[in-house]
Amino acid sequence: MQILNSLVPIFAVIALGILLRRNSALTGETTQAFNRFAYYFALPMFLFYKLGGAPSGTGLANRFMLTLFGASLATAIVSWLVTVAANTRFSSRGALIQAGFRGNLAFIGLPLILFTTFELPYEQRALLEAAVLVALTPVAIFYNGASVLVLAIYNQRTESSFSWKSIFFNIVTNPLLLACLAGLLVQSSGLRIPTAVARTCEVVGASAFPMALVGIGSQLASISVATRWTELLITTGLKNVFCPVIGWLIGRSVGLQGMELLVILILCAVPTAVSSYVLTDQMDGDTELAASSVVIGTACSMVTLSVLLALPF
């Protein structure tokens, strides 16, 4: 029942987005509008009120952050070693490495965790959610920085053509990062978010995940899959299987178990983020391979996440 109750709603909404796009009920312009609203308004408001009103869970958040960061870093290094050892096309390596470690934490990971922990007692659920949100902030910074680095090294033009100042500015002004920092500030200050503000954030934030998931489906429907199956399957295996295995090893070593361990493994196992394709396109990497990695990774993650949710924790 855990698989049905947690996983099916996520991929059902993604499938709805695919259906709507293929039947022309959604266009590229409306999809972009959905994504912009979810990214710049709905999800930041959700993160702010969730963190601002959550109980403190610093110890658990630190263990979550260490586990997710360690698993992501290890996967990034192994992805780099594999692409070099396999002698893949130079301009394709950045897209492959990024697809190997950058997961869709916000738009697939978070709603899946919310569904998975829904039946827990409120105090336990709130503590887990707060710890996850705190842990995501530094990992998101790592995702952006590491992705920019590998795509700057492996692309079809020189690294000097990029403005590192502009890239740094985009990272520090990221709306999700700013929302998390604002929520943490409110949480640590002991202040209470005014009821009217909290309810507004709750109403708008509730639209974040359905809009984002429909947007993901719409984007997936517009992507044609490349035929370089060996590279795609290697990247998918690293992201969907290797990363959660490393996460399990690190998580167990820092004392995570039960639902705590399951939550962090879900974040390790989520598929490659659609934003990896967007960044690859902006930095003149192999966009066809990046887009295909998102499609194949999302499809395969249905299996790996199902296995993960079926395991006894």
C-alpha cells in the first residue's frame, strides 16, 4: 500500500502532464508559465511557512545533510571517472556527469516524502519535514555549483565565454534558497508567522507540486530520446541505484534508521532533475543527451523507488 499511496499519485500527475501536452491542451508557453509560478512563487512560499513554523531538528538535519551531500558527491566523482574511463565524447561528459548526481529534490522528492510520512504522528512528521528542508539548502547549492563546473569544463565552447559572476549571482538569489533561509531565520528567532501570512503561503504553496509535476510531464512529452543507450543506462544506474546505495551506507554510519533512513534514501533515488537539461542548454553542452537522461531516469525511477518503498524499514 505504501507504493500505491506514495508513488502512484506523483507519476499519475506527471502522466497527466504528458497527456495534456500530447493532446495540445498544454503548450510550451503554458508549461513555462506553470514552471515559473511553481519555482518563483508557490514552492518558495511553501518552504517558507513549513520551515518557519516547524520544530527545531538540527541534529537530524545535519545527519540528513551529511548523508545526501556525501552520496551526491560520491556519485558525482564516480560519474566523472566512468565517463572518462569509457572515453565518451568530450562535449557530452558534462551532461552525463550532471545527470548522474543531480536529483529532482524539490518537485519529486519533497511531494513523495510528504505522501510517505503522511500517516505518521504530527510531531514526528513535522520534525522529519523540517530536517529535510534544512538539509536541502546546502545540497542545492552543491548541485548548482558542481553542475556549472562540469558543464564549463566539458562543453562545445571554452570556459572563458561564461560569466562566473553572473552564475554566482543566480545561485545566491535562487528563490528556493532565499525562502529556506527566511524560514530558518523565523524558526530560530522564535517568532510566529502571522496567521494571515501563513494561510496565504499555505494556499499558494499547495499549488506548487501539482503545477510542477504537470509541468515536468509536459516537458517530458516534448523531449525525443537519443539512441545512445549505453551512456544513458550507465547514467541512470548511477543516479537511481548507486546514489541510494551510497546513501544507505552513509546513513547507517551516522545512525539513521527506520523512517529517517527511508526519507533520505528517497532523496538519493529521485530521478535526474529537468533543470539539468535547461542548464546544459544554457552552457552549450550535449542537450540531446541531457534531455534523454531526464526521460529515461524518470521512467526507471518508478521501478527503483517502488523497490525502495517496498523494503522493510
